[in-house]
Amino acid sequence: MPKDRFFLLDAGASRSTPTPVPLPPGTTLKAGPGDTEGRFSLLEEQWDVGTGTPAQVPNAMRPLDFDTFLYVCEGDLGLDIGDQTHHLTDGMCALVPRGLPHALRNLGGADSAPHALQLSAPGVPGQSDADGGADVDAYANAIADAADGGAARRFFVLRPGEARPGRIPVPPAFSIKARTADTAGLFSFLEVTVAQPIPRHTHHVADEGIYVLDGALNIDFDGDEHIARPGQFVLLPRGVPHAIRPGSTPPPRVLQISSPGGWECVVETLIEHRTEVSRGGRLDPAALNRYTRQYHVTYEEDLADGQGIPG
């Protein structure tokens, strides 16, 4: 049952690894292939003060056979690409495409403690881009591009507050860090301030993962209430209704993963048609569904009272 894949992981805790090989020191598994049906894995890396890799000793440069997305929560992380070092600090992120040799290192020296999240997406897409999921042709092209040494064209770094350009402007509360088009449809990645309730809805194709950076997030999953706090991660599997709302003041700030991608398309649609789907501060689920069904997301039409829309 899809609902059986739901979990809320405590801060600092780790999921069971699929192999007996231990994780590196300071690394925990927030979600593994067994949790996400092979769509993505999420690692949290926290160096201990006094054991960080000195800046003059980089890790070995190596390519990977999957896309990697890095988000730095805290510290000074070096990302070596060829002969260039990208200095990533708090709130910065980067997409490292498959096949692009790279290395990570601590630029703060042995007395610093970088804290970063690393998402990997090795999965084979199962939906077409028109369905708001992974684009099979784009995925095949990404594989071929990596084989031809062209992976560097997909690489990017974002500074704090920056977002990937989209179809329309979106409020800063919805900062799109990796779009579906960036990842051949395998995932999208957003930094979101949950200032308003997001009413009960169902993702019929995509799994959703949420990592809480600040504040508290209230989650209604399949009728059960949960609270996620800083450092906690929740997996919301597809096909099960859920809702989220702020549980703190200031409102919570979270990292939101959709796999396959497409959630940023829903966000843009809600903002573009705000005056039609929201009247007097209340949501019209029927109007919403006219626009979100194409992305395999539907809202429950008997729960409109008192609900607001994202943004």
C-alpha cells in the first residue's frame, strides 16, 4: 500500500541502508531507494568540528552515473569541477549532472562543520513531460550528453535567494531551486516558506519529500496529524491525500522535493490563476482542479471552507 511508505524521520536519525556498507562518518540517510521505489535518495552530511577535511586536501575527483543536487544548510563547502572551485555557503545549491567529474571538500578547515543535503536521482523516468513527470526523451538525451562529455552544460550554482527562471514570476516564498526541465523530469526542488495552509490534495504520480529548515510544520497525512520540526524529514508517498499548514510563528521554511518533478508547475498555475481559484481568501477546489489535473494533482472539493492557496 502506498500509505505504508510514509515516514517522519527524527533529526539526526538515519534510514536503514540497502547494503551492509556503512555510511561515512557524519552522514545519515534521510530517504533511500527502498523508500522511494528507486526514484531518489537523500543524504544529510554533517561534519564534526575538529574532523573536517582541511581545505588543501580535496576528495578524489570522480563522475557519477546519476544527477546530484547539493543544498548547503551551513558552512563553507568546496565543489571542485575541473580546475575551478565553487565556494558554496549557507543557502547555496548546485546541480551536478551525471557524468561530470567533481569533488567536495571543506573550505573552512578542520575547525569548521559544514552541513549539507545531497539528493541523487538515478531512476528511470516513468511519465512523459506532458503529464508533469519525467521526460523519457530528455532523460535519454541527458545520458547521451554525459557520455559525450557535455554534462557541464547542465551544471549550475544558485546563490541564497536565487531561483531558476520559470514560465512566470513567483513570490519569494516559493523559490524554485531545480526545475523539472533541469533534471530531465526526475525531480524538482523548492525552498518554501509555508505561510498559508495548503489544503488536502493528492499527488497521483509524484512522491513528495519535505525537510524542515526552520519552524514547525503541521502535516495531515491520510487523516493522521503529525508535526515536523527542524532537521526532520517526511516522505509523503503518491496516491494518499495530505495537507500541510504552518505550525509556528514565524512560519516554517522547508525544502520540498517532488519526484518525478512537476510541483513547480502546480505552484506557477495557482499563482497565475489566483483570482479565479481563490475568492475572498477561500479556495475553490473545482477551479483549482481544472488547472492541476494536468499535473496529476487533485484537491478535495468538499474541504474548501477556510482554506488558502500557496503563496
